[in-house]
Amino acid sequence: MRKDPLVTGEYYHIYNRGVDKRDIFMNSRNLNRFILSVKSFNTVKPIGSIREVIDHQSNPTTNFTDVKRLQNLIVDLPDSPLVSIVCYCFNPNHFHFLLKQEVDGGISEFFKRLLGGYTKYFNEIYNRNGSLFQGTFKSNLINNDQYLLIIQPYVHMNYSIHEIPKNKNHLVWASDEEYNSNIFDIVSKKEAEKVLNFYGSNENFKNECLEVTSAIRKQRGKTSLLKEDSLP
């Protein structure tokens, strides 16, 4: 049990990395599966197995109505999410989220499904056993506005904080793409609207994030993916 309970309505920085600092994404297929899992498991009512959906889609004898139902379940953002995601960054060996808990136990349930399901998938693909992540997840309560103004850009453009090898650049996925395009897929539209109203525009938000991440890099340089994150 967590020492400090996760409180509904509060915002948290959630993060974790691969066990022994190992990569959690070996290729784009892995990253896409993780993204699909993030979108699929964030619902109060469980959708079941992602593998079941994929198996149904690849089976030519499956009833079309059943396939369509499963596709809708897995593609559409849930009406009743466990958490509302404000921003995120998925790096080759670790991830960050800034999110709000929407229902009691929502964060714990979401990451139990996400990390458990993805680990099972990863282990099956690569014929391995055991944990893929360092424990469940780490969490920091966003308890003041000053911290929010720093941690939000830090999460949103976390890839720019790190020295990511060129051959792994394709294994990065972050929320800046959603805010730049104004097309919100993983990010909660409601939370995105709050962010953009505060900053006044997408461009203002982008410039603020660039300024904050630049200051962090100037202070400590780009850090290797193999080093533990030193949070601001």
C-alpha cells in the first residue's frame, strides 16, 4: 500500500523506467502497442484483452459486427476515464505522465492494466520472464502552481532533456505533437483546453516549454538515458 494515498481530483507526475535501465521499446511496433494500451485501458469499464481484439481483427471468419464493436472499444477515447492525461513523453527506456485522477483508485488501476498488460505482451514477444519495469510506478503530487509551471514542460518535452541516440529517435512519442497540431488523442481535450487558455495559445505554450527545457539543459546538460532522471 502506498504511504500517501493518490487523491481523486489532484494532479500527479507519474513516471517509471525499464528494470536495470533496459529499453522498454525495441522497435516502433512495441511503441505503437504501448500507445494503443494507454488509450485502451483508460476507462472505468474494462475493455478486456487487446490481444483478443487483434486476434479478432486478423481472423477472416470473425463476424463483422463483433470486429466493429471491438474496434470501437479500442479506438474511441473512453467516456469515463480513470485518469485525464495533460501531457506525456514516452522515451526508449522510460516514460512520464502528468495527469489527474478522475475516480478513486484510478491511477493505480490504470497503471496496473497498462504496465501489466504491456509486460505480458513484451515477455511473450521476446521470450522472457519477470518484471519489465522498476516496480509499479513513481508518483509526485503537483501541490503548487510553481512546481506545475516547471514539471509540465519537463514532462511534455522530456525527450529534449536526454541524449537520445539517433538510432532510437523513432522510439520517442510525446504530447507536444498533439498540442502543436491541436488534435488530441491521448491528451484529454478538457485538460488541453485548460492549458491553452492559461498560456493564451499553442505557440505561447510551446515557447514556454522550450524555455524551461532549455534552462534545465543549460543547468545540467543533456543526460544519458542510462542515468536516473533528476527531477526539477
